[in-house]
Amino acid sequence: MTKCKIFDIPEIPDGIIQAVNDKKLAVFIGAGVSRLLGCWGWDRLASELVNCCFENGYINFKEKETIGYMNDQKKVITMCYGILDFNNKKELFYKKMKKALEGKQEKIKDKNIYDEISDFNALYITTNADEHFDNKFSPNNIKYKEQDLCKDKLNKDKLYHIHGSIKDRKSLVFTVDEYIKRYNAGKFNDFMKEISSKYTILFIGYGLAEFEILDFLVTKFYDGEGKLPKHYALVPYFKGEENICEYERFYYKKLGINIVPYAKDTLGYDQLYEVIKKWRKDINVLSIVLQQSFKYIKECVENFNEKNVENVLQKIKNNKSLQNEFFNQLAVTDKPNLWFEELKNQGYFLPNNNPTPIEDKYNKGYYSIPKWNVLDFLFNVSDKNKKNQDIDITKLLIEIINEIISYDKKNRIENWRTDDTIIKIIMNLPQGKIDEKHIDFIITALKSKWNNGFLEDTLAEYELANILNKEQMLKLLDNILEINPNDNRYSYGKIDIYWLQQILNKNKDTMGIKYPFDAANIGLDKIQSIIKNDKDSYICYLINHIDSIENDDDGLGITYEKELINFTRDMLQYCSSKEIREKIKEMINSNYAIYRRLAIHIIRYHYEKSNDIFWGLEKNPLEDYESKYEIYRLLEDKSKIFNNDEIDKILYWIENKTYFIPKNYKNDEEMKKIGIAYNKKEFLYPLLNSKNEKVISLYNKYNKINPTPIEHPEEMHKVIVKDFNYISPLKVQDLEKMTIEQICKFLNEFKESNDFEEPSEEGLAETFEKYIIVNFYEVVEELNDYLDIPVIYQDAIISGFNKIDLLDNSVYIEKILDFLEKLSEKFYINLKSENDYRKSSLISLIRFIDNRLLEINDLDNDKISRTIKYILIKILENVKEEDVVCSNYVTSALNTIRGRCYIALVKYSLKVAKFKFLNEEIKWENDVKELFTKNLDKEKELSLNYSAVLGMYLPQLMYLDKKWVVQNIDRIFDEKLEKYWQAAMESYLGYSRFYLDIYILMKEHNHYEKALRTNFNDKGINERLIQHICIAYLNGEDSLEEKTSLIVKLLDKQDIKSLEHVVEFILTAKNENIDTNMKLRIKELWRKLIFVLENNSEYEEAHQKLLFELCKWINLIDVLDEDVVMWVKKYILNCRHNYETYWIIKGLLKHGIKQPNKVADIYLVMIENEIYPRYENEIRMLVTMFYNNGLKKQADEICNSYLSKGMKFLQDIYYKFNKADKF
């Protein structure tokens, strides 16, 4: 005899799935279900009633004991009811009854089994009198009166209390006589027979000893002799009671009932909740009900029929996926209003339903913001109502949004998605329906910590100034222009600058037409706030041109200050000259330049009626340096209409202005005269538009003194806000007119001032470099003449060489090298300190040799090669620099004289080897080899940079002279001198490529083992060490079987960061480079890592995550054997986020061709644990693969699981492989 198997969660029988598909499943719910919610069982109720009778003196102790020991609880309850009724205390009976059915709130809230049962898509019949299941049905669908139990009225949308409900005492059936009466009633018999004969029944919460329903169904209606059992009963057993279970199966099988056992060993009777929870999910994903329901909901929304409303609302009431789909369909329907009022009455829009942010359980402090499923529907209603207004719809919308925005203000639910939709709905309200509290809500929502520009994006879509009235718009404007004070030189608005720009641009024209003065005052107030917050504010200097702020090309992009002033300027321009006249007078006399600049610009804009303000100024406006551009534009634009008096006045201002004299020219009258002439021409030039003879005469006078063309002053502020531009006293053309002696004299004698607006050495060097590039062919012939100019200009020569295409000028290389040889000698002879400018110039010189000369020439010219080598060796012999402290040794070597020299010598030797020693074992020149050998002695070469270069270029040195490297490996990596060893090792790991022969050499000399014991400060070095060990392991150089192997020592450290990098590095290795043997080693490493992680004494969350990361290695192996399948199924449960599954999906797709069953099993484990990868193309390929390989059940489950989450990308595949007539 085959024993029945008792599992914690048994598989749902195919007969139940079929019944669901046929719409013929009936669920009978017994007292055991309500007991899970804390309701009393019949035994306790009976005991409580007996005690009640005794405590009230209606029975004595003996009677209490006698009645209490009776086994028939129904009999005891009937007796107690009779005793209390006889004593006119029937109310005590009902009080106990009500208490028995209350349940416990924590159980009802946390694990409510009715939440799961309600989604079985069945006909529901309960013998329970409590109301715990009632809230899953609309009130009209709860049937408990005898007249409701009619076979002709059977409806799956209803709940049938066949023993009545506590809400109506007259309906209750709990005494023996009431049972007899109910079960012998013909109408009730017909009702039950209809269910028994036409439905497959699932009994939940009935013990085998309390099956009065079962007895009734069997004795009255069972005629199934010889037929297979049709009904099912979930019954709890202990594991080990398989024989008992099997014996009871014999009995109930004869009665047409299949016993489905589940184990109560762990959770006791509470295990029923877990079974029902799993079965609910199975019903949805294994049957066709979900697909049918989605289609039905879509049809009902598209073709509204009032008769379907109740049915649809019942369907969505207990199934979140159907509810989501319903609202998704309503969000796009053309007639959302048909459902609107009923859904409001059902409470779907109540503010407490607005979801709160959810903290990521794996990343504390990170939150996701769920979307309330009704939002798009509400917006659709508002959008349709905007186009075709309905007073009642508008009223309902306002009621809903007011309830939401007013809900629990102290603990407002901050959900930006909800706030965003509410703002959109507000914007769709008819004119006059938006009030102050709506504006306050928008302002509050904008300040939410969860808002990250989302709400501003929405506001930018609307012409707010046309939707809101003046007061509302100005209130909102005042808020969106608000600043956040900070210590930075720039100010920042409280909303993102991009969105501020978009909102202002969308609305400024309308505001300008309707109420520009009020809007301008808000802008001016904000400017005042910036100045008040920081009296040294840069706000003036951050604006190049008041008249074209939006076109400023200053390197800063859009800024808050720009947008604020741009907006304020535009509003002032929209104002009439009359209404802003007094404001302009106030601004032009302000102590703050930004006001003066705005005022002058507005005067130019409203010149006809405002020019008297400018001409009436008591002070000379030309003295206002900050307003120079605005004054220039006023003169340029309006001088043609100046009258003679105004011309005279401006000429007086020009002639009497105080002009800036550079320090260099204080005592040089001629230069002062030339400089002032140019300054005066700057103001006279725009006046030429007037064609006034005085102006022309005066301009010509100063032009003769200084004929330099005038540059427009529009660039005057850019020096502050762009990358600093150095000023040169000469132009390239000036240098070209000079002899080499004159150039050298000027370079040697030029002295810069401390004024950043004056010519500098840097500016002159930049010009000199351009001169070198343009005139290379002439300069190269006279290079030695520049040996005595200042270093900064010699550096400019080298910089110029770097930018010249020397491939076409190779004939000049010898001359360049001759110059460089002499120049380098001057540099290192005169090198005085670490901060000497010559040091950086010498490095530039070496870089030029390294990066340019060694790249463009094969060094087959013996003279050139000898000169390069000579220069480099001479520098090494003569420059003894201290090591530079950099972030790492490689950076230090690359940025020091000696480091660059050694690097250049290695590259030089590699070049020479190609044409001189190509077929030789030793491929470098003796003098270079001797130098490198000699300097292995740390007393002769103190610099760590040499050790760093040896590590960086170890593979290249192996190529040049393998024997030399092997013989000197322990001198290159000198363990006795820790800092030198570390410099070499870090540089080797961090800079050079992996070569197996070098690895073996280094391993044999224990340098890798020492590295494993070393905690390098640079994370990248530690990772490169791990990579080397992993590559060696994959290539068979290390073994997991040898305790002394490096891979074992690495794993035995149990450092989580190291283990993480092992997993990551192996995963991202190029798959095409991994051979079969490597794949076998990967699997063994996988096994070892599992062992290490599972047996770590500190089994932390990080280890769990890493065990999941290992699952991604499924993509690297060729076969899904039992081990791999077990590992993946077990540890994939540690997945935290759906987006982490890419490599797993890629691997499953790879294995699905040959092993679809195993792949499907793994995929279902993900689905069962709420892991839903989103890689649609790959998943579609997988599911199609499952269908094509006969795995329909698994494929159906995957399709339906995704659908339950609202993801429909598999629906067409599901329909393709399922019969169309089912839907």
C-alpha cells in the first residue's frame, strides 16, 4: 500500500484548477477558518455557556460538571440556550455568542485567511456566523436569510451564510432543532443539491469529526458509486500519521471526497493559512481565470452596461491585480464618468488609501514611492470633464481632492506621484473652482523631500497664469522664486533651475500682459533677499548682459540669478513707463550695481518717456564700471536721437571721467596717454551713430593717439565667470614683426602687475607658444637663441613642439634634440628646489621625448637615438629629487623627473630592440642595462619611483631581458625594504597586464603570498591582486585541493570584500575566453565559495547577497547538473531587486535550449518568491521555448504570474498556446 504523503503545503489538485476553469468551484468554509482569526471553537463556546449558566445560578455544580463533560458540543449549546431562555436571560447567550465570534485584531490584521480565500474565484458557502468574511463582499451580496438560499439564485459574487449571521439573530442556526429544521427544508435541500451535483466542493476548516455538512451531502445526495471522488477537503495531520491519513482516505473516498492532507508539525492549525495563501496564488496562475477576468474587465469598461457594474466591482474587490487592471482600463477609456460616482461611493478615493513611501529593507534610508492605482483614472475623469464640463462631476472631483489634500495635515502622506496627479486635476478644474487651499497644497507639495523635480515638470506643462487668478499666480510665483540661503557664491532657488526656467518662460508673457508690475516687484524682492543674505553677493557679476541674459555664453549655463534677473527684466519691460517711473529712479541711484544696471536697461527700453531720468543724473554714470555694458548699449542704440545738449553732456562725462591707469604705466606719460585714448574711444565709438561732428572729431583725435580697434564691452564680465583667461601684452602678429633679439629682450624684461585684468607672464607665454607653432620652420633654426629666456617661455616652446606634426618635420628632430640637450642641462644645473618652475618644465621636456619623439621615429638614426639616451641618462645622473607624495606610486612615477626618465628609457629600449636586437635573447643596450642594474642598489637609487617603474614595466623588462628579471626579481621586489617592495608591487598590480610566466615567477618567490598579507590602501590594487589569483586558478596554476595554494589562502581569509570581487571578476570575464576546463574549475570554485560563506561564523546579510551573486555564474557553465540547479534554487531567494537578474536570465536562456525542464523549474522558483525579471525580449524567448518543449503548465504559470503583476508582455504568447474559445 502506498502511503499518502504529508507536506507542509500540498500541491493544489488538478480537479480544483479544472473546476475553476469551468467556473464550478464551491468553497465551504468551516469554523476552523474563523478560529485562525481568534474566534472561539464550538468546544470553548459550549464551555463558556456552561460556566455562564452556573455563575448565574441557573445550574448547580454537579449539573455543570455533567453537562461540561458531554462530547456533543451542539447538544451542550442547545441545552445552555434552553436554560438561559427559560430564565429569560437569552441576551446572555447572544452576548457570549457575539464574544465568541469577535476574533483577535492582530490576527485579523496580520494574517487574515479570508484575504486569501476571497480570491479563489469560487462560489462561497460558510457555516460560520461571524462577519469576518463579509467585508470581501458588497452588502447586497451577503446572503444569510433562509429565503436567500435558493438554487435559482446561486451567484458566485455572493457569500452564503447557510447557518445564518450574527448580525441577524433570527437567521442563526445553532441549536439541534434549528439544524433539523434547516436541513429538512425542501428549498434548502434543493439549494444544497444544486451545489453538490454541479460544483466541485472544497471543504476548508472542517475537522473530520464535525462534518455535519458532509454527512448531509453524502446521505442526501451522493449517488456516485463507482465514480471518482469529486470533492476535496483540506485536513491537518502530523507527519508520521501517513497511515492514519491513508485509512481515512479509504472512508471518505467512498463518499466522493478526496482528503488533501497538510502538515501541522511546525505552525499547528495556523499552517492552513500558508496552504490557502499558496493555493490562492496557484489558482490565479495555473487556471485561465486571470486571463478571462482581464479580458472581461476590459470588455466591461469598453462597453459599459449597468448590469455588469456590481459583478465587476465584486471581482476587483479582493484581487489587487484585477483592481489595478480595472483602473488601468478606466484611465484610457473615453467614458470614465460612467463609473466615477459608484467608485467614489465604494470608497476607492478615500485619502487613507494613498500609499506611503516604502523603505527598502536591504538599503535603509532608501525608499520607493508606490503609485496609487486610482490616480490615472481620476486624471482621465478630470481631463474629459475639462473638455465637456459636468457640474456634478466637477463637484465630486473637488470633494475628492479636498479630502486628499486636507487629510491628516500633521502627518501628511507625502507621495509625489499622488501630489503630481492632484496638481494635474487642479489644473483641469473649471475657471473659478481653484481656491487658495489648492495653491497652498501645491506649495506644500513642492517642498516635499520626495519631490525631485517631478512636480515642477508638471507645472511647466501648464500656462498657469491663464489658469490661476492674479492672487493665486502671484502667491505661487513668490514661492517658486524663493531662494535657499547658503554659503556658496551662487544662490539657489528652492526648485530646480531648469524647471524654474521652463515655468517662467511658459507664463511670463501672460503675466507681463496682465500684471507685470506686481510680478516685477516679486522679482525685485528676491534680488533684495539675495543681497540681504550676502552683501558681497556676486549677483551683479554673474550677469554679463542685462539685455540678453538668456544668451550668455559664460560657461555657467542657466543659474538661479540669471533666471531671476531675466524674469524681472522682462516684467519691467512689460510695465508702462508711468507705473515704473519712481521705481526706476530709486533703482538707478541704488548702492547695488544690479539695480543700476536694470534701471539703465529699462531706460533704454522705455527711452522716449524715461530718458530724462538718465540725463538728470547728478553723478557721472560713466564712473559706474559695473554698468558699462548697459550704458554702452544705450549710447549705441539711442545716440542717433540725442539732441545737441545731450551730446555735449555725454562728451563732458567722457572727458571728465576718471580712467584706470595700470601700475606699469603710472610713470610713463606716453603709455598713459595711449591707454586713456583707448578708454575714451570705448564711449565715443557707440556715439558715432549720432553722426555728430563733435563726436566724430573727438573720436578721430583719440584714434590717432591709439588706433587699436575697439572691442565691444560685452565680454567685460566674462573673465569672472568663465575659466580664467590670461591677458597677453602682445599678439602673435606683434612677435612676428620683431627680431629674435627683440623677442628675447621683451621676454626677459616683461614684468607683470598683480592686477588680474592686466597682462601677465602666463598670457605672454600662451601667445609665445602660438607664435612657435605658427612659425615653427623659422623658429627651429634659431632654437639655441632661446636658451637664456625665462623658464616659463622655454616651457611654452616645448608645449608648442607637442602640438606640431613632427612626422612631416622629421628633418628638424636633430635640431630639436640639440636644443633639448642644452636646455635640460640648464634646467638641472639651475634646479634649486622641489617647487622650482624648472622641475615641471623638465618633466614636460621628458614627456615630449617620451610621448612624441619615441613615437614618431624608429630610432634607426643612430645620432638621434644616442642623443635621446644621452639626455635621459644625464638627467638621471644630475637630478636628485625627493619623492612626490601622490595618491599612488604610479601617479608619482608619471609626474616626477626620475620616474619619467626611467619610463622613457624603457620605451626607448623597446624601440631600439625592434631594429637592433630583434632576434637576440638580450634586447637592450649595455649602458641602459648597467644603469638599471646599478640602481637596484637602494643606496644608489633612493627614489621609490624607480621601484614603481620596475613594477609598472615588468612585462616589458621580461621581454628585453628575461634572465635579468629572473636573477633580480628579489631586488626589484625587495621584501627587506617594505616601502620599496610596496612601491614595486602596487605598481606591478595596478599598471601592468597579467602574464602567467611572471605570475609563476612571483609566486615561486612568495611575492603574491606577501601581497595577500598586505592591506594595500588602494582598493584597486587589492582587486587586481585578486584578479591575478583568479586568472591563475582558471588556468590551472592553483588548485582548491592544496591548502597552500593562493586561491585557497585568498578564500580562507573570508574577507567579504575580497570574496565579492572574486565573484564579480569571474562573472564579467569574457565567456569566449573560457574553455571547458575553466568552466569545471568555476563550478568547483562556486562550491568552495558556498562552503566558505555558509560556514562563516558571522553569517551576515552581505554573505546572503553574495550567495545570490554566485547564481549569476549559471551563465558561465555548460551544464545544469543537480548541484547547480540546487544552488540556484536555494540562493536565488536572496535576490533583492528584479534588476539584479540580468545574468541569470542570460544564463537560463543559454541552458533552456538543452535543459528546458530545469530552466523552467528555476524560473518558477523566482516567481514563487516574488522575483520578476523585466527583460522582456529574453523572457518571451524563454516562455516560447517552454511551450515548444511541452512545458505548458510551467509556461502558463509564468504568463499568468506576470499578468497578476500587471505586466502583459506575455499575453499574446499565452493566447497563442491556449485555446482561443476559452477566452
